[in-house]
Amino acid sequence: MPGASSWSFREEDFKAISGHMSALLRETNVKSLLLVDRAGQVVANVGEPPQFDAQAFASLTAADFSANDQLAKMIGEHEFSSLFHQGEKESMYLADVARRVILVALFDNRTTLGMVRLKVKVTVDQLTRLFEDMFNRDGTEAPKLEGFAGKEAEDEIDKLFGD
């Protein structure tokens, strides 16, 4: 699956992505939202800044989603479109967007899983349409925004895995 390094984003794309994510943040009272590509790179984030290495988290999130795709196939499902991990104080809900990126909601007891699931579904539909439109554009390639799958992200992954 191609990662963000093979995509191009226009400024209006990034504004629309951020707008949908910010609306979800307000509607659900989650702590933070991250959008991670299937190659393990952070595409966007809103809300409280993570108190952990976001790039390492993105890499593990992509691996988690890939592993669960294989588990789904083993039990006869095509895929799992969402995952939920519950902790004692913190939880996370992950949802597939356009088979290209993963929306991650990090939340605590300020909201409920039901609220997160309900509102994430709407946002996933909006983001899926947005990403599908981006990938189906014809014409010239849009300019890349700084910060997407840049050299810094690759360096972080290399540090994580020792290469």
C-alpha cells in the first residue's frame, strides 16, 4: 500500500482534512486525533500534543492495523475497518480511511466509546470522499506540503528500528 511519500496534497486538501478532524475533536471531546498513513507516517494531528514519540506511534499503529487485516482474513473477513484498544485510563479507537490512512482517536473518561464510534463514522465518510477525490484527480501532480513524509520522518523510523 503506498504511503504519504507517494501522494501529493494541496493546501486546500490539508485544510479540509484538518477541518474535519477539528470538528470531530470538538464533537467528541477526545484528547487528540492523528491521521497515519499505512506506511507508518503521521499525516496530520489535532488536539493535545502527544506525550510520546508520534512517529514511533504512527509506525506501530500502521503495523497494528496490518496485523489485524491478516487476522481478519484468517477468520474469513475481508478486513476490520476499525479497532478499539481499551486501557485503564486511556483508550484509542482506530478507523480505516479510504484504505490509505488510519484515523486514530486517543481519549479518556471525558467521552465514551459510543460517542467516539458514532462521530468517527461520519468523519471517516467525509475523509474517505476527500481522499478518493484527491487520488482520482486527473491532470498534473499537486505540490507537496512541507512536513508530509519528509526526511525527518524517515530518519525517525530509521532511529526506531536501528537502520
